[in-house]
Amino acid sequence: MTRALTTQWRNLAFSGLILHEILDHPLEDETPQARLKQVGMMTVLYSMNQAHQKLTLSNIMEITALTRSGVKETVDLLVKRGMLDETIVKNSMGRGTARQFEISEALLEKLNSFGTG
């Protein structure tokens, strides 16, 4: 199978996986709007990840045009779900700290179990 087709299958599998994980497993007191925002955010984060961009609040804000609190609210729910892993790193100026995220290994393992890896 060509690499381009493999990439398309993997992207489709990822979309289906996040839809299932988020919509079929609501968190307590979570609104449908919050779940939909999480689906959209995971789509953006996966695209950023594929483009080798760092998943920091600032980078996510730049791409989505959301406020820091808007990004934080949705990303925090994805961390709570276990779909994202969070680490604290030095910020771009090297003086403070920043939150950096990665798509969780558990989620990527589920994706690979579809035979798209």
C-alpha cells in the first residue's frame, strides 16, 4: 500500500477513535458542547503532531485563535481523559515554565491496534 494511502487510513482511524473515546465516554457533568470541543481540539493536536509542532498552550492558541483559558479548558479535559500527557518544560525564552502535551501512548497503541501503524 502506498504511503499516502496508509497516512489517509491512519488519519481516518484516528478520527474514529477520538469520536468513540470522547462521545461514548462522557465525563461527569460534561456538556455535549465540551465533548465536541474536545473532538475538534484532538483533531488540531493530531495535525500539529504530524507536522512535528510542539503542543504547547501558546502554539495551540496561535493555530486555533482561542484564548489561553479557552485552550486550557479543553486541553485539561483531554488530560483528565488520558488522551494527552502533560509535562512541564522551560518556556521558549528559557526563563519560566510552559505546559507541553503529547498524545498519550495508550491512545496511540489503540490506534496501532487497528493495523494502521
